[in-house]
Amino acid sequence: MNKNINIAIVGLGQIGNFLLNELNKKKKDIEIKTGKKITIVAVSAKNKNKKRKFKINKKIFFKNPLQIIKEKKVDILFEIIGASDGMSKKIVEASLKNKIHVITPNKALIAKHGDYLSKLAEKNKVNLEFEASVGGGIPILRTLKDGLATNKFNKVVGILNGTCNYILSEMESTNDTFSNVLKKAQNLGYAEMSNPKLDLNGFDALSKVRILSSLAFNKKISRNSCLMEGIENIETKDIEIVKQLNLKIKLLGITEIINNNLFERVHPCLVGTDTYLGNINGVMNAVILNSEPVGETVLQGEGAGPGPTSSALLSDLLSILRGNIKYPFGISEKKKEQN
Amino acid sequence: MNKNINIAIVGLGQIGNFLLNELNKKKKDIEIKTGKKITIVAVSAKNKNKKRKFKINKKIFFKNPLQIIKEKKVDILFEIIGASDGMSKKIVEASLKNKIHVITPNKALIAKHGDYLSKLAEKNKVNLEFEASVGGGIPILRTLKDGLATNKFNKVVGILNGTCNYILSEMESTNDTFSNVLKKAQNLGYAEMSNPKLDLNGFDALSKVRILSSLAFNKKISRNSCLMEGIENIETKDIEIVKQLNLKIKLLGITEIINNNLFERVHPCLVGTDTYLGNINGVMNAVILNSEPVGETVLQGEGAGPGPTSSALLSDLLSILRGNIKYPFGISEKKKEQN
């Protein structure tokens, strides 16, 4: 890798815009930590003149992200558009084919096309990194690929969707209805305004479970049908009844190996009020890893929002700049084919 | 780094012996994950014929670890003797000078000589890794150096000594005396038989605090005098009184920056029974990291014992084999000199 690294950011919504500001603020620190010199050479979004919290340099603005690759020399590209297909997929694909490292928080893209894109990255000898796709700012993927990498994983259980956990916690503490609390979550920016469905029906958590399974058990991303149930049908009276039993309702994502078979699921679970998961409230995420010989490891942190997401995106950047990551999924493709 | 890597293990107590077995068991997996071929070329301990849980290969046994360096070509050495000086320091020093990477769980050594040894490692372009020195199997040092590396840390608080936490939890649940519970801890292998003092008086936790400070705040290991109080004077009646107030006594290690000054301390603290730290019982360790912009991150896991320690030691091995680690303390010495 050269000493001078050119960076592009595609997608300047709340996250992309925050990341841009963080990168500018932390440029020197990152350069000291990695020995590289970084320059942001391109940014892209639908609307050049939209009002944003942090200013963008309009001289390096591109309306069409694919144009960046044609016109600029880019080493590392952040894809922060979202969605599993469309321009997200196109720009990631084009980047990898052009030997550009890609960093993304896009769990839908990775859960759907992760195997294909990882192969593409490996073929072109660049990295595809997605720490921010699961658990927000919690370094959970790193922990699987690196910190606990020599352990044998048995089970991973987590509160993986901050929106659902906020709604359930809030229904519990206020006795308010699902639809009222959802509105409140939307006003606070914890739930999407236009289409909160993918959070509420468990799909978002399931994408994260698929990614966790792949890394914990060294497997391709599974396409198996599995139980996926969200929180849309939970009513105030459900919460009231379980409270009397000293229980809480939590939306859990679970993946485990039972009799050599992968068993993934996302659904509301009853947990004791005095258990660890019973005490994870609001938008927090928590993951419990069960592996040998290390035993039980717990990681907890803020699951979403610009701060945590940007922290995870920059940790990927640091690893790439340090030349730390060899395989997109932490294992060689050869090994994965066998699974 | 060559494809063929020679490994030595110095110290074959409970941990070293378990590690040896794990390495043999996981050789293939580690080779697939790193693309290297590993061979254990030397082991060393005081007593060649001591009964051990897992068999050792007596053909590669050395009574004097320094002899290994003279007679064998070693790439990576595990120092698992313990203690801040004596043979531990000698073998680590000699290894680094001979361009041998060193991996150690020895917090006393690192807290006392970490800066000097890190410089020695950097000068000789090898790694000195000590993930296992803090938090047992919890990948806490990695999280500071890597997963959350671009965040600005404000404060780190933790239950860092499993022995003390076990004793306090047990006194609380059984109402038994300190000395009885200590005996129980010793019989269970949670406290040292001959000299449990360094755990009980807070020294072990303080060593860990010093290491955490250095990594969280990019500083040299501090030598500042600070408050260090252990749990030796806690009586059954203390526990009883705080219980009535819905509180628990926990030995906490704390490090934070206040008005640009580093403030480190270890002492028993009162925490609420319904708080996160109030619910960490037995030999568990937990660390709460407060940093920006990621917010609060919590890591929890088993703090000691052969399984967790060996997991951390092998994660260091993996990182070295992957060529992932450039600076012993995660930053260049140049930067650290300024602090």
C-alpha cells in the first residue's frame, strides 16, 4: 500500500456526513497511528445543496458515485447509501473490481451478497469490511475474527436491533401502546420515518444474525429459511402480563450449532427481569458469545446512530491502513468452501 | 515473516501446560487462518518430570529458558513464568534482543517494565503482546488498540480481579467471614495458595489499571503514586450493612483524565444492587469504557483461568502470524514521548 491514501465517501446522510466530519477531525491522529497520509478526494450524494450538519467540499462532489471511480484515483471507498441492491451493490462491486478497498455499515447488502462480494474482494486483493453492520459501535465482528478467533463457538445470542429494544423498553416503562411508542421513536430518530418495517419485523436483526453465524462458525452466509418474528404484534397487555411474572419481552437474535446443523432465529423472547439481557434497555445492543475454552463473553454498547457507526467505520479504516486484514471473512475461501 | 514459524513455551504451570495442549489441538486451524506452518521447538519449566495434566515432549525440554535462545531458532516465545523481574524479565529481554516475538500474560512485568520492553521490541522490529494480562479472555487491549482506536477515551472502570470479586460475592451470599471465604477460594484455585496478597491488596488490579491507562490515553505507563486499597479489611458486618442499603461492595479499578491529569485508583466501592457492575458476580471481570463518539461500551467475561488466558494468548499469536501488529502499544514511540 502506498503512503498516500485517497478516500471517497458515497452517501452523505446523517451517518456519512458525521463520518466526513470525524475523518477531518481525526486525520492527524489516524496518520500517526498508521503511518499513512489520507486525503478525501470525493464525496457523493443525491443532493449537492441539501442542508447538512457539517459542511461538504463541493469541489469534490459527485452526483453519480460510479463517476468517482472513472475520474479519481481512489484507494478506499465508504459505501453508506444502504439497501441490499441498487446503487449500493453497484458501487461496491465496481470498487472491488477496480481494486478499491470497501468499508460499509450495510447489513442488508452483506447478508444478501456478502459471499459473492467477499470473493470479489479476495480475487482483487482488497478488503471488504463491515464492522459497523452488526452491533453499531461494539467491535463484535473483530472479536469473532480476531480477539476470540481460536475459540470454538457454540452459540451467539443478542439484542441486535436498537429500535425494537427501545420500543419494548418504552412500552414497559410507560404502559403506552405500540403505535404511540413507535411514533415517539420516529420523532427521536430511533426508528425510520418512511419505512420502519425492516426493523420491526425482525429482518434487520436476522441480517445481523446471518453475518454473525458466518463469522462465528466459518460458514458461507446461510440462506436457510428460519423463524423470523418481529415485535409488531406485541400489545400493552402482553407487557403487563409478563411484568407480573417478573419477565420482560426482548427481541433476540440467536444462532447456534445443534447436531452439526446451523440453527438461526429471530423472535420475541421472555427473559427474567434480573437477567443480564433483561437489563439491556433503550437503544443499547448486547451480544453474548458462548465459546470454548474462553467461556461466556459479553459485549454491550450503543447499537446505532452516527457516533457508534462512525467509530466502527473508522476502526475498519485503521485496520486497512495498517494492512491488518487479509481475508474478508477472516478465513480463506478454500476453508469456507468445505462448509 | 517466514512461512515456517518456531514456537517456544517458557513456564509449564497450569496455564502453560493448558496452552501447550491448545496449540497442539488447534495447530491446523491456526495454520489455515494464517497461512503459516507452526512447530513447537522448545518448552521450559523448573521440573521436567512433574506430573502435568497434558503430556510434554521431553525431547524439547529445557531447564534453563535462556538456553533455548542459544540452541534453537525461535520466532515466537510465550513467557508464562510470572513475576515482574527475575527469569521472566531476563527471558523476555533476551528474546526481544534476539528478534523473537514475545507473548505474555504477565501484568506485573508489563506494568513495571512495559515501556522499556516495548521500546526494545520496536527497536528490534518484533512484537511484545500481552492481551492476556488484563481481563483474562476479554479482548480488552485489542478493543483499545483496534476496535475503538479512533475514539477519545474519557474513563475506564472495571472489576479487574476475579479473586477479589469472587470473595466479595461469596461473603455476600453466604455471610461467611473473609478468612473462611479466602480459604474456599484457595481450594477452588481462584486464589493463590502461597501468597494471595498481591490479589487481595489491590496490586494486581492496579497493574491492570496502569496498562489500561497507557493504551486508552496513549501514555507511558504511569509511576504516579495513587490510591490502592484492597479488600483485606472488609468484614462480614460491612457487607451486611451495605446490603440493607441496596448496595454491594466491589473492588474497582478506575482510570480517567481530569483536567488533563491522569487519575488512577483501585479501592472497594459501593455500587447499587441493580447496577450493571453490581451484577457482576464470582470470578467474572467487566470493563466499562467511556469514549467519544462511540459512547459507553461494556466488555465482560471470565477473568482468569487456563481457558480464558489461553484464548487471549492465542489471539496474540494469530495477530503476530497474520503480521497485524506494528507497534507494541498501538502507537508509535514518537507520539508517546510527547505525553
